Amino acid sequence: MYTFPSYNNELLYLMLYPKMSSIDQRLWKRIKRVSENLRREDAVLVVSHHDADGITACAIIVNLLKEMGKDVEFKILRQLDSVTIDSINSTDRTIVFTDMGSGQLSLLRERGLKNFYIIDHHPPEMDYKNQVNPHQYGYDGGIEISGAGVAYLVAKSLGNESMAHLAIIGAVGDMQDSDGKLHSLNRIILNDGVRNKLIKVKNDLRLFGRQSRPIQYMLAYSSDPFLPGLTGNPNACIEFIKNLGISPKREDNSWKSYVDLTFDERKKLATALYIHLLDCNVPEFIIQGMIGEVYTLLNEEKRTELRDAKEFSTLLNACGRQNKSEIGVHICLGDRGKYLKKARSVLQKHRLMLREGIEFLTEKGVEELSNLYFFDSDGKIDENIIGVIAGMAYGAQIVSPNKPVIAFAIDKENPEFLKVSARANWSLVRRGIHLGNAMRSCSRDVGGEGGGHDIAAGARIPRESKNEFLNIVNETFKKQLGD
Ligand SMILES: [Mn+2]
């Protein structure tokens, strides 16, 4: 039977993960210096990325500055490129970039931006005086800290630890817990959250809806991982649960949530899912990601999406992908009521689009070169979710995990361009794949721009250079895997 590992012994943890015990002093000094400069600003525009990490990072800085009595506005962008930079350049406010900016420093200079700060965890192009980026101190921003985490450290250095839970939601949103737990700087932040009674940590099954959905819908709606035979089929899920001797209903005949199950029932269900996925030949790294630490937000109402960090991040990601990021920022800042209602309907629409996207891709299939898979959305998948669909292709077994996936969609803002999304997995990253580097250099070669993380990245390229770009990327992956 699968047992959830227990990490109650904090001392053992410290021995296993020595880096978690304290922040590098040079990084902390840098944070304090930049924070001191930030403290002197009056009118600020926070500009952030449209995913869960960017939205939480934005909310942390907005909250910090508001509590310090500053005049703050915020703006969420899909990406930072020459067009979007020009759109914010007219502000007379000081710009604070969160979860973006480090990879676009030369572009920011080129476009004539002067008074700005960067609080980011993407690999930096160069040093800059008002930049906080842990990469410059030996940390890996892909796994050790999120953009929201860096924003939290800035807030912490100014005495505000109240938003630690948002930093954890950001890290989970950027999948930094995909091997089952958070590490390093994320761990330090997590400890702050636990100490301040914002968060509780436990090892358990990690599926969307563990708080907010009846169990059969938690399983039926699972797209990460995709559960063969169960995803999309609530009746099969009820059978699956009943066959384990677990009653799906409470005594009053209402449906149980996963959190209503006893510890033994949870173990039984986790074990059965684990075996079921193994039987279906789902790659083991995906199965393992299904079980691990869950982060409960103690100040949120029980049985709502906001009670669980992963559910919260899913809600925020949906807002971002559907161009409704502001709703997400308001929820992070504590607004509920109409904002939460809106976010829920956005999530519903988002899930429908994901399901249709996966169905489209299952039908159409992918093409391949020696070192990559690729597909074109044919206008059927929105550019905002095509990256998510590319990532889901592994779990849905449309592609095998041996090569990265490259997806193309038409750029809505400029149809002469294609939006490129690239997704890999940890085993490819361990073998040398770095999608962010590949997207940056290969897109430049064809007159585009791009960048991102090792495991997930994107680019914009001229439409007519698609085939040339694919060949260059294929060669770059070959080199990355060969080194
Ligand atoms: Mn991020």
C-alpha cells in the first residue's frame, strides 16, 4: 500500500536540505538595498505576468506598497515584448516588474525605460541596480523560488510577512513542487507561513478539487495528471470509488469531498490510482507528481477552491489565461463576493476550452522531427492555452516523454506572427534540455523573441519562418542533449 511519507521531523529536514535553513547573505543584502530604494518611491505601477505566479507576485507588492501608504496601480501582461513595453512607457509612475523583466533587460533599455525595478526569478540577461534575482546568487529560479517568492522576500525585508501563502501559491502555480515538495528558498517561505499560522503542510493526494468538488468530479476533471478511463467520466469515477469499498456519499446523502475521507480511505484511493496509472503506462514522473505535499490555507473557508494552494493557483491560472487577471489579483488581496463568483465562471470556461483542446489534439495528433514533437493549433486552440495543452500532451499520452513538445498558434495581436509554446518534463531537463535558452536563441535567429524556464518556455516568430525555426530548434535540442 502506498503510504504518504511524513516530514514531521523538522530537524531531519534541515539535515536533508541544508540550503533551506537560511538565505544566502549576499542575496539578502541585495534585497534589503533594493527594498530601501523602493521604500522611497511614491507612485508605483506594478507590472506582472498573467499566470498564477505573476498574479500572486503582483498582489504581494501591491499589498506591501499599499500598507506603506503608497499610491499603487497594477497591470498584468501576457508577455513583455517591444509592443507591451511601449504600451506602459507613457506612465509617469515608477514601474516595478514582478515575475518578468530579467530576461528582457536589454529590450527595456532599448525602448528607453528609465525608472524601474525588477523582482524576478527568470534567468537574467545582465545585472541592473534595482533588480532582485536569486539566479545571481547561485539559486535556480526554476525550482528554488518563484516570482511571488522573490516578491515575498522583498516584503519580508520591509517587515511584512502576511502574504507568505501567496508566495506558496505562486511556487505551486509554477510547478516548483512537481517532485512532491518545495525546496530551498521556497521552503524558508513555507516555514514562515507555517509559523505565522497561514499554512498547514501535509502529504496527500494532489488533485484539483480535493476541497471543493465531490470526489467523482475531482477525478473526472483531473487533467493534471490525465487519468485514463476516469478523466471526463464521472460515472466511471463513482464505480472506481465504490469498488474500493469507499462510500461516495455522506450520511445526509450529499456527495463527499476528498477531504471528507478518513486517512485510511485516502491511502486506499491514492494506492488504487497509482496502480491504475501504472497499468495504463502513464509515465512514472507524472504519477509521482500526483502525490506529495499539499498546502492548506488556514484563513480560507473549508471546502472552497481557495483553501488549497494548488486549487487556488489553478483558479488564478484560469483567470490569467482567459485575460481576467485583475479578478485574480483582487482575490489575492482578499476581495471575495463578486470577484470569486466571476473567477469560478472563468474557471468553468477555461476547463471547457482545455477539454476541447485535448480532444482536438487527440484527433489530429502531432508531427515529429528527430528531437521534438510539434503541432499547429489550426486556429482551434486559443494562444493563451496552447502551452497548457502542449504540457498535457504527455499525461494524455498523445506523445511519449522522450522529446519536448513545440506548439504553434496565431498571434492575435499581430497575425503576421506565430506564438510558440514549448513544454518538456523533468527527465528531459535532467538530460540537458533547456527550453528557455533554446527559445531565446532560436527565435532571435529568425527575427523573433523568446525565453523562459528550462521546462516551459515561449517565443514569438514571423509566420513564414516556422519551418526554418523548427529545424534550428531541433538542432539546438540535439546539441543540448549531446553536451
Ligand atoms: Mn514565474
